[in-house]
Amino acid sequence: MKNDILKMQGVTKVFYTKTAQTVAVENLSLAVKEGEFVAIIGPSGCGKTTLLSLIAKLIEPTTGSILLSSNKKHAVGYMLQQDHLFPWRTVEKNVLLGLEVTKNLNYETKKYASDLLEKYGLGDFKKHLPSQISGGMRQRVALIRTLATNPDLLLLDEPFSALDFQTRLEVCDDVYSIIRRENKTTVLVTHDISEAISVADKIYVLSKRPAKVKKVFQCNLQEYTTPLKRRESEEFGKYFEEIYKCLNGADDEL
Amino acid sequence: MNFNEFSPMHLAYLKKQRTTKIVVHLLQVAFLLVFLGVWELATHLGWVDGFIFSSPSRVWKTLTDLFSQGDLIKHVWASTWETILGFFIGTVLGMLIAIILWWNDMVKRVFEPYLVVLNSLPKIALGPLIIIWAGTGKAAIVTMAVLISVVITALNMLVGFCQTEPSKILLMRTFKANKAQIFFKLVFPANIPNLLATLKINVGMSWVGTITGEYLVSKEGLGYLIVYGSQVFRLDLVMTCTIVLCLLAGLMYGSVALLEKSVKFDQ
Ligand SMILES: Nc1ncnc2c1ncn2[C@@H]1O[C@H](COP(=O)(O)OP(=O)(O)O)[C@@H](O)[C@H]1O
Ligand SMILES: [Mg+2]
């Protein structure tokens, strides 16, 4: 049995603003095991981004506990919804940003980042500016920027939502294969059921805001090696139906 | 892309672009020549009084006289030096103020209204005070130039700094970046276009400061010559200095524009 790399217990997050208080996450518990690919699915605005920000310790929970097994200072790599590449930095320099900021830039880490670029088809574009490459490539660069810091836990916030459908499928395949080859524990957040089924080992379905766990699905599609093959598999439809029902069913079933 | 790959139609398009550019330049020169010609003619034929309106030939004579007496270089140098000094001090100081205000939200919230008020105040109103505080030498003139450019720089840069995309700052925070890293790796580079635009404004601002400063106190410089010329009714001198001023300001603006071109990146 693998260890839990992340454990959230009874986490609640309340935002206060001048006019209102918003409960974004309520009494939420979840666990992620080492090497697992977890998808979290929920309707727009339900508190998914908030959840990832909590895990990345960008914000503090109002109540509850979030435990990471790793005690590395930069254990979590967080890939935001948009690529946010800096337009004045070349692809290569963008990828090194995290290493510079975490003061981990040395010969080895630089080589590691550069190898990642080569390995995932960006070797020829190292000296290009972000504006000179395609949206799908930019997303890959953003992923490599996150991977370059060698995090134990990877958080992805709707990483494909900015792409058109065709590109989304391709980039999803790319990203999935990169993550699997680099053997990263991953939490991916999405509102797209197919996307979740096509990549995850385990799927948490969240309720409307405030986010609570409605149900956990175990996906047994590991025999299919790519998201695309999973989408074409027989079982895919069955999973889709179940999750669709759960996602759109009444919240008070719980 | 390789130049050889251009289709004939593309080449024709490029040629047309080039031709248009040349025509624009030619028309600009033609306009200047016509303007000077009409001016000269108007004074010669007595349509306007050459004593009051001067003329290109009188300006040219004044210019060569000033030059041969060695006065031109002296005055030009004095004004240019004061302006450059005011420009640099104003820009650097304004930038520092903007950085401090950006860095500390509390300081920003306290001082921003003062900055806005100072910005709308005509700095020339402070002239008499500056003379009393900084004396009647060059210090007063440079202070004036600094004062005029510093506030606008601080305000412009602060606005730019604060407009840095919040989600890019969030990205920096996912790497646990500290404030200095966020500034030097994100906020400052993102504001280089803004800085260059501010520099362009400051060229004009510091010339305004220098010339008004010289009106008030100086014994040398183009501002001084202009005031002197108008007092003794030597309008040729006033006109000549104004034209020299135009050229100098244009030159300085041109250097900033050149700098801008050399650091332009693709956004
Ligand atoms: N910093 C914040 N301050 C106040 N409210 C916030 C803040 N961040 C998120 N929210 C609110 O929390 C809710 C959940 O937002 P979010 O986590 O971004 O949803 P999702 O990513 O699932 O679309 C939204 O109603 C949003 O308005
Ligand atoms: Mg979101």
C-alpha cells in the first residue's frame, strides 16, 4: 500500500469581502497517494481553484488541516489555468523562472530543464519568444516550467481550458504522457467529465459551492495507455454516465 | 523568413510601403522649405514687419554671430546640461518613489493622494520658493526641472506597477517568490515599455523645467537668452533661441526613441 502524499481533513475556507462572506470550500476531506493521478471535478465557481490554492499553501484554510508528507520546501508544483509565460523571456528562460526564484538554478537543474524541453519536442524553440509558438506548445512550456523545480506533487488547474477542442485532446495526451513518464503524483482540477475520466485513477466529484465531496470514483482504465485510447474504450461511456448523474444530481443526496 | 521566398506581389507591396515612406519624408522637407520661403518673402515684401517677426536670413545671421562669439555653445551647453541633469535626477527619483509606494501598500495608501495633488499643481508656482531655498544658481534651475518630471514619473510608474497582472504575481507566488523577486523578475520588466513612454514625456518636462528656471534666475542658457532678447527687443535672438531649442529637444527625444527601438520586444 502506497503512502498518502496529501491528506486534507475537514477543510473549510471562507472568503470575506466588504459586502459578503463566501464559503468556497466546506468540510472537505480527501487523500492522494504517491504516484496517483487524481482528478477533481465540479461545476464552475464551486471552489476548485480555491482548493488548489489551499493545497499549494497560497492561502490558509479557515478550519481543518492539510498535511503534505514531503517536507521539501518546494514540494508542490502548481500549474495555473493560463500559461502566464513572460513575453520578454525566451522559452528557455521562462522554463528556468521557477528554478531562479527558488534559488535552485545550477548546472544540474538547468540541464534537467533543458532535457525536458528536448524530450518533449521544444528543443528547437528554446530561443523563441512565447508569442512565436502555438497555444499547445505554450501549455507544454508552462508544464515544464512547473516540472523543472521537481515537485513531489503536481497541481493542474483546468490546464486545457484555454485551448480549442482539437488542440485540447492533443495537449492532454502530451501532458498526460509527460506526467506519467516523469512519474509525478498529480491532482488535476476540471469541469470537463471526459477529461477527468481520460486521465485519472481516482475522481472526486464536488458539489456546487461551497465545495464538498459528493462521491469518489475509482477509474480502472490503466490498461489504456493514453487519454485518447481511454476516450475510445468501451467502459468510458459507463463512467461518463455515472459521473454525469452524480455531478448533476441533487446535492442533498449526501 | 527568407527574402527570396517573397512572392512578386509581396515585393510589390513592400515597394509601395517604401515609396510611401519616402514621399512622406519628401513632403516634410518640402513643407519646411515652403514655410521658410514664405516667411522670408513675407518680410522682404513688407507683408509683415521683419523686426517683430524676424526672418530666416536674420535668424541665420544671428546664429552665425552667436556662434562666432562663442556664445552659442556656452548657452546651449548650459541649458542642455541642466536639462539632462534634471531629466536623470527626476526619472531616478520618481522611479524610487514609485518603487517605495508599490512595495508598501500602507505607504501607498497614505501618500498617493498627495502625489495626485502635487501632479495637478503647476510646478512653476513653486518657482519663487525654489529661488529662496536653492538660491539663484544652477541648483534652482535643476530643481525646477527635477520637480516637473519627478511627480509625473512617480505617478506613471506607480500606475504601471500596480497594473501588473495579478495572475502573473500569483504565478510567482506559486514558486514562493518574495517581494524583491516579484519586482525584479516580473513587475519591472513588464513595465519597461511604460518606463520608455515616461522617459519620452520627461524629455519635454525637463526642458520646460530648465527654460522656466532660466526665465526666473539664470545668467546663461537659452531661457536666459530668450528673456534677455525680449527685454531689449531683439526678437531675432528670441526666434533663433526658440529654433535651437526645438532642435535640441527633438534630438533628445530622438535618442530616447532610438533607445526604445533597441529594447523593443515582441508582446
Ligand atoms: N480571493 C477571494 N476573495 C473572495 N472571494 C473569492 C476569492 N477567491 C475565490 N472567491 C470566490 O470563491 C468561489 C469559488 O471560486 P473558485 O475557487 O475560483 O471556483 P472555481 O475554480 O471552481 O471556478 C467563487 O464564488 C469566488 O467568487
Ligand atoms: Mg477556477
